[in-house]
Amino acid sequence: MNTLKKILPLLLLTLLVLVGCKKEDDVPKTEGAFSASKTTVTVDEEIQFTNNSKNAASYVWSFGDGTTSTDANPKKSYSTSGSFVVSMTATGAGGTSSSNITVIVTPLAAFAVEDEANISSGNAIQFTNQSKGATSYEWNFGDQAQTKSTEQNPEFTYAAAGTYTVSLKATGAGGSATATKEITVKQGKLPKDLYFIELDLSLIKKVSLATGSTPSDFLDIIGKAGVGLAYDGINDKIYFSDFEVVGEGKIWRMNGDGSNLQEIASGITDPYSIAINVTGGKIYWADDNGNISRANLDGSGVETSFINVPDGQMRGIAFDSKSNKLYFYEVQAENLYVANADGSGVTVLVPGVYGYGIFVDEANGKLYYDERNSQSIIQSNLDGSGAVTFATTGKTRIHGFAIDSDNNKLYWADRDLGEIRRANLDGTNAETFLSGLQSPRGLFIK
């Protein structure tokens, strides 16, 4: 009995230890696990993470881009492209456990087309890149030439109307993505043509004002070459002067397509520039005998010496239909004159200037003239005031001017440089339009 009393406490203590050990051994182990709705996404695309952990009470997520979460089932989107390791650490009574997944984020490719409902051929279209997570871009405009660009926000001009598929490939650290858009290009205003005399080749040529155009032969004028060229847009007639044979100068007329070429005036001493008064039904020309002469548009009713400057030599001439005024150059005394269309009121407008070409910009009320003394093109008001240097020319001769009113550009023919140049109407962005020409002279835009 005494022995039992001694052993019993020891047995109870042993039993308590064994029970305590069994409870500790029964705590389940924490297991961290999760899944993702997607493992490849684009920038800004949302991913739903689903927590599949066991025996956990708290969670810490790391998304690989510096952001974290303690939510059980977080959502996540990425603002940059690349490869990201997402890890989740689960903690519970059974310990700590981690799991991870790799997520690939590709760039988001997107773009917009400015004024998409009204785009037309011949006009620049602005494409705006709305991609995210990309560092380089490749555009394909879907035209016949499959023109491409690597600019971020390019402009492109379609030459013809039609439906085109434009694609943008955006590339970043996570790979590439492509966006496409089908656009409809309406027929725009067709580019105008510039016609000019290339004297040394005895040709009248024409060239489209569209970018990248090259001149083509319009009319062979061998044996009848001159410098004056004018267009009657109301009756679709082209006129040009001919001083090929000394003392036997002529004025020629043809249809706008070059057909039905006719001599309408002859016996002129070196006719230079010509001008058309459509409303008044008259054509005027300047000659080397100091005359401004005129005739009806069909060549009848010739009035030689309609205006005469004794001992003069006439060169440039222009007509302003709004004021019914004639402007002309006399190069012996070096004066620029103005007169009424009926020949009255002959007055020196600008003294001491010497040149070959004069042009009236009726829409803007401006006069342009070649001034060889200052080696420049002068722009002034129609009364001669407000004269400014429009462009410097060097020691050359400017025989022809024309304005592209659609694009507000002035064109001029530089005889000695063999170029046709152009500039904005304020004189900026002067550039060579055509080069390598053989003595370009008169010109007009149709």
C-alpha cells in the first residue's frame, strides 16, 4: 500500500506529459498556396488571386513591382510591362509557408485617329499613340506601299480615298502587342498642278503640287518659245508669249488640255510677260519696245502701244481684277508702273526698281515683284506702301510667280539658278520645289 502511494503521483505526472505532447502534435501545419486568374496579361488588365492556403490566419502578398497586400484574395493590375514574381506568405498556428507564381505583363497597344470621321486624301492625318508599358513602336499605315513609321505619334497622308487597316505594334520589357484599326479615307481636294515654261528645252511642263511629284511634258513649243504664261480659269484657256524670231513675236492660245493651239497675235518685238483680264475680255502683253499692248481674248482688236513709255523696255506685267489696275515693269529707267485697265492714269508706283516678274495676290491685297537691285523679292501693299523683303534671291532673274491658295504658298521661277522655289505667304519656310531646270520662266497654278 505504501508503495502504491509513492508510485501514483509519478504515474499521474507521466500521464499529463503524454496528454500534453499529443495535443501539441495535433496542431496542423500551415500550407501557403494560391492561384491566379491569368498569368499573362496586358498593362492595366486586372488579375484575381485566389488564396488556397490551409491552416493560415494572415497573409502577406508581394507582387514583384514594389507593391504589397494583406488581403486574403487580392486583385492586382500592372502599370508597366515585364516579368513579375508574385509571392504570398501565409502564417498560422502551424507556422509560416510561402508560394509564388510568375506573371508576364505585355504592353497595352492602343491609338486614336484625329477627326476620324472626316479624314480625306491629300490631307495629313494625326495618329495619337495611347499605348502603355512600351518603349518602341512600329506603325503600318496599310497603304499600297505599306508605309511604316517608328515615331511615337506620326502623321501620314493618304494619296487616294479608300479603306485602310492601320496597325501599331508596341514593344516593351514584357514583349509586344498589336492594335489595329480600319479607317475610311474620303476623297479629298485633288492637288493642283503647276505649269511652267522651261525655255532652253522649248517645253511647257506641269507638275502636281502633291508631295513627291515629278514634272511631265505638257506641250512641245519648239520654234515658238517665250517667257510669258497665263491661264484663264473661266474659259479654260492657256496663253503664252513667243519671242523665238526677233521682231516677229507672237501670242499663242490653247485649251486647258493643250489642244487647239492657235496664234492669236503676231508682229510683236520680243513679247515678255502676259496678263489676262477675264471680266474685261482682254489679254495684255509687255514688249521690248516700251509697249503694253492688248487684244480681245481671241486675239481680235489688237491695240499696239496701248500704253507706251518712250525708249522703254517692258518686262513684267500683272492685272488686278478687283481694282481694275495694271502693274508693269520698265527696265531702262527702272520703274514699276500702275495704270487703269483702260490705259489711263499711268503712274510710277515704285521708282528705282528693276526686275522681270510681278504678281498680284488679289485675295490678300498684296503685290510681289522681283527687285534685282536689292537681289530680292519684295512684298508690298497694292499702292506700293509697306514694302518688305519677302525673300533674298541673289543676282538672278525671276520671271514667274503663282500662288497656291489652298496651302498659302507663293511659288516663283528662278531663271539663273534653274529652280522653282516656294515659301509661305509671310516669307517663312522658303525652300526649293524643283531644281535642275533649264531656264524656267513663266508659271501658273491650275
